[in-house]
Amino acid sequence: MRPANIPQAQQQMQKLLARKIPGRKATKVKEHRNRANTIADVLYRRFQVGPYQYQLKHMQWYLTTQTQNLKPSTQYRHWLTIRYIINALEKDNQWEPNLKGSWQQPTKKDIG
């Protein structure tokens, strides 16, 4: 279902991530949920789509345009939130390899 407005897009995001973010609700989970609401807001304003209509191009656009002026550590936090979103959408195996960029910290697999 396509949301009719920004609050509906944010509500869909909260439902999507309700049980998908590991950890205690009072810690980083709250930060990821707030960041996910911001992502839902920005993507709805730009593309008029909600979380269930996201495509890889929407995630790539967000990471390249909306995080470019942020500190690397903040870019990384946005990338982690995007990972939770695509995991909740069950697209992580298909999309994550295409979401590599300066916002991602290298893993051991990438190094050696």
C-alpha cells in the first residue's frame, strides 16, 4: 500500500522495523528508528513512495545525496539504518552488494 502522506510513510516504517532491529529499545534502537523516520520522510518527499515500495535506486540516492555532507561516522550510522531497512524488506542479499560506498566501513572480508 502506497502511503498518502509523510506521517503514513513514517508509520509504515515503524511497523516494518518493529521487531527487526536488535538490541535494547532504550539504546541504539531508538536512534535507528528516528533515523528511519527521517529516511522515510526524505524518500517520500522526493519519490512519493513508502517503505514497501522502496527500490535499490532510492537507497542509493539517499546515501549518495543526503549523507554527502555528514561526518564519516554519521554516514556510517545512516548506512547501518539502511541495512536494517533492507533486511526488514528481505532484500539484503540482492541490494547490500550494490550499496557499498564511502559511508561503509571496510570489513575483514573487504580487506583481505
